[in-house]
Amino acid sequence: MCIRDRCGSATDTVFHIMNPTDIQLQVDELEPQVCPGETIQVNPTINLEFYDLDAVITPTADVDWNPQAETLVIGEGVPAGDYTVVFTATGDCGQDIAIANFSVFEFFSAEFDISGFTCTDEEISFSPINAGDLSGFEWDFGDMITANNQFPVHTYDSPGNYEISLSAFHSGANCQVTYTDEIEIGGDQVIITPGNIGYCGASEAAYSVNFEDPQEVVWSITNPYTDEVLEYLTESTPVLEFDFDEDSDVVVEYIIDVYALDSFGCPSEQTVTAEVFPAPKAEIGYSVVSATSNVSSDFSPGLLQVFLGIPCSDVQIDFFNRESANNCFWTNDLGEMCGESFDNCSTLSFCTDTETSGQLTLHVDNEYQCSASDVLDVAFICADEVTLYVPNSFTPNYDGINDIFQYTFTGVVDDFELLIFDRWGEVIFKSKELYDYWDGSDERGDYFVPDGVYNWRVTINSEKTDAIIRKGHVSIMR
């Protein structure tokens, strides 16, 4: 045989042709007993540098041969029993085989049961389902606490989600398996909103707890001075009422307790307080201190009208707080004050002889940082005539609403007379006082007139105008 190199020149080459039986494969004994899910490391010895190694498992099962790693991967579902592996090594010049055996133990699980209350500070028991087939228990409760006994009991200090794992060995083999489960622990501390707080005077406020879906909520409100439980409520977000005597200067502290079961049924309690402080009072009063001629005024809540006549009277009016207070101040856009005035809870004096208007506000607070205010619109009017406004009915039933025959004036009145007549023209009420209103009584006797229509006549004299006589009728309806 003539051998040439790749350039075509003849060369002298000596080579040997080997018999395929010269390829030798040897496999160490496999691990005799394995568990489903384990991996067997194969240790082959082959006298060639380059080769292919294959494996056939009998009987056929879920066992994967990895030629690169030279491992047998036993599937978790492989049935228990004995298995034979035929390894075949293939080289350039032939093949060789080797046979090995292994056994698979029956599949087992480290699955476990959980029992007990899933609340903080409550004992929870863990029990392996196949306890009799397991040994070497290694528990991890997910809160950096472990155990190695067969049936542990554990208590969680904090609510939350925890991952629990158990690793154990098969009692008859050196096989370890791990099972993982999760547990959610309840037991959050109930928190009352708004917590400890103070109120000024009698108040009501909405309260709530931090549980989203509580199984139960029970509120109780207690007056500590009497130990009287004032109210029991079972709402999640109740509106609580705190009574207070407006004439008292003593702080009242209410105790608010809540007992709640969270969505897991875990109990929790909290107590807060609500202090009710005396509330200051603000009510603007006034008085006419001086005037160069007669003036009249008409006062209703929030509005004061002062009628100066023509020409306008030069008048001084003092404004003050009708209620007792220690700390207050005024704001106004009425104009510059006259006379003596003080910054703290005293009198404001205002002088004018022209038409003007503005607003006064009295602000009051106390040592508990409680505050109050009163607003009064003030108008000074130079009226050149007297105007009379008379209602056409009233209801003298003493319910505090429209109980009297109340008329109003603008302008300055010097003399005044009111007469009320019955249907036969008899005078049943007579007054010369400007604000002596008729209440439906008959001055001829100690009784009230029946419902019906009555005539009235008003006579007014003023130095600025001629005598004015007005007539009309009014209905009494009870």
C-alpha cells in the first residue's frame, strides 16, 4: 500500500490496525439503593480518549441518562424495584459494554398537616403525614426558628405570611425529601382612629379601626367619674357622642374601649381617651352710651340696625362680650373706634354721626385652645321718615315660634300707641310702650282671646314727621 501526503508525495508510514476487542469499558458499581428524584453518578473507565457512552435502562422507566455529566437522573415517579443499566462505549474502532444494577425505593413524601389557631401567641401543631416512614426531621418555620423533633409545636410572635419546610429521610434508605407549605398568621393589634384626642364642648366624631374585614367589633364608652358605661356599639365605624354641660368648667375624660376579631378570628383590644374641655362662649352685646337726639335700633342675630333720625344723631355705641371670657380679641371693618377700648375681652366704643356700616367679629379662646366667635353686621341709618312693618298673623301657643304680635320700625319714634279691637270694636289690648308686644291676651280679664281676626291701630308721633296712624287686622291661629 502506498501512502501519500496531502501534497501527493509518497511517504513511509507505519500504522497498526487494532481489533475492536481492544476497546475496554469498565463501570464501577452503582449506588445500590436510591430514592425517586435522586441522581446517580456513573464512574466509567475507558481506555480510549475519544468515545461515546450510552445507557439503556431495563425495565423502561423515567430515568434520564446525561452523557456529558455521566449521571442517571431518577424521576420522582419511577416505580420501586430493581433496574439494570447496559452501558455501551463506542470508539473509532469498535464497542464495548458494561452492565450495572441499582434499586429504587418506593416514593415517599414529607408532606405535613397544620392544626391550631393561626394567631400570634397561639400554639400551632405540625404533623408529618407519613411520620412512620420518616426519620431525621429538619423543620424550618420561616421565622428563623427551627426544630428537629417529629411532631413540633410552634408559636409565632408576629402576624404575616410564613414559608414552612420539612426535610426528612426515608426510614429504610439514605434518601432525603423536602416539602414546603405556607401559613398566614393573624393577630394584628387593633388601632383606634383618631386615638387619644381632645374636644371642645359637647361633640360627636367618627371613629374606626384598622381591620379591613373584622369578624366582630365591640365599642364601649365609659365616663370615668361615674364608671358608667354609656354606650355599646358593634359598628366598625361608629359616630361617638360626647356630652358636656355647657356651664361646667371641669374637663371630662371619656374612656373608649374596643374589642375586635380580625379576619382570622384573632382577638385584640385597645383603649383610648377623649377629653372634653370647657368651650368658651362669644356673644356680642351692645348699648347706646350717648346720643344727641333719640335713636332707635333693631337687633336680630347677626344684624344690628341703628336709626339715627334726620339730621343724624351723634351717637356712641359700646360693643362687648355678653359671656365671661379671659382671652379674646376683636376684628372689625366698621371703622376706627372711639373712647376707651381694650385688646382683651373688654369694650369697643364706636362713634358716628353719619350713615355707615361694617362688621365686627369677636374671637374668644381659653387655656385648652378651644375657641369661639360671634359675627355682627352693623348698619347706622339716617332715616327721614318712620316706616312700620306689621305681621298679618301670629300663633300664641308658646312654642317659641311667632308667639307674639311683633312689629318693627325704621326711624325715630317719640310717642307710640297700640290698640287691639275685637269684632265688636271693644279695646282688648292697649300699650304706649314701643316694644310691649301683644301676646293674644285680653286685658279685661285673666284669659286669652280665641282664634280669629282682630283689628289694630298704631299711632306714631315723631318730631321729624307728622303724626302717623296705621290700621289693619291680624289673625290668631293656634
